[in-house]
Amino acid sequence: MKTQQFLRSRVSLPCALALVIFAPGQIWAQQETPSFAVGQKAPAFVATTIEQKPIKFPDSYKGKIVLLDFWATWCGPCRAELPNVIAAYNKYHSAGLEVLGISLDRANNEPQLKQFTAENKMPWPQIYDGKFWKAALAVKYGIHSIPRPILVNGNTGTILAEGNAVRGKNLDPTIKKALESK
């Protein structure tokens, strides 16, 4: 009996360490909602930005390719990905790319979110409800980790790419291909 308890306790720590070591670059939450995949319709929604502008997704983005960017100011991997998102926005915005930030920041963080987006030259709209991992859109989209970008065709609402296909070095060519085929 003591041997079994000892082995269980000795196995738990290595498993936890393996998770941290082998899955860097993302922050996780436990949720039961399934994620959506390429080729599926992105769930439609109505929301208000932190600038009090209404968004009706995807209807507000007809003729555009939209990067839904689930992120948070406290998320190190999100901050690391930010230069890629800013560069893509600056390069492709005039060609039809829109970014819509969906912040998973904690309650009462709206002033800091506004300051962060201004300081980092993030001119795209941000949706924030202060519910952290329980943010309405995070739950609706089954977001389990951030950063979690989802590229959507604004005409059809179809998911074109998601996850690592629209992060890091993959972001630019994926957006370019999506814009060329719209």
C-alpha cells in the first residue's frame, strides 16, 4: 500500500513537469466546450468593443479576412506573439485583413487593457468582458489555451486556419494565401 502511494506521488511530479517542459508557449484552462476546426463555421456573435462599438460577427466583416485573436495582457506567450500579429496587421490591413482581439483579462482590467493596446500600437478592436477564462466568447469558441488565433472568411464565416497555422512564422503566409483566395 505504501509502495503504491509512493509511486503515485513520484509519478505525478514528473508528469506535471513534462507538461510544462513539452508544451511551452501556451496557457491552459479547463473547459468542456469543444474547439472549432478548419472548414467549420465560426460561431456568430454580437459584442461590444472596449470603445463601445457594436460588432456583429461575421456580418460586420463582409469582404474581409478576420483574425480572431484570443489573448490576454498577462499571458507571456501572447505578448511574445504580438509582434507577429502587429506586423501582419500593418502589412495586410489595406489588402483586407482585420484583427479582432478577444481579451481574457481578469475583471476590472479594462483601463490596463486600453493602455496596453495603445502603448503597443494595436489599433484593432478589442472585446473584453472581464470574465477571465469564462469570457463569453472564449466559452462559445471552446478556448482552452491562449494565444489562440482563428482566421475566418468574413463573407462565409468559415474558419480558414487556426492555432499554430496562424502563429509565428506561419502567420504571414497563411494570411497571404487567405487574402489571395478571397
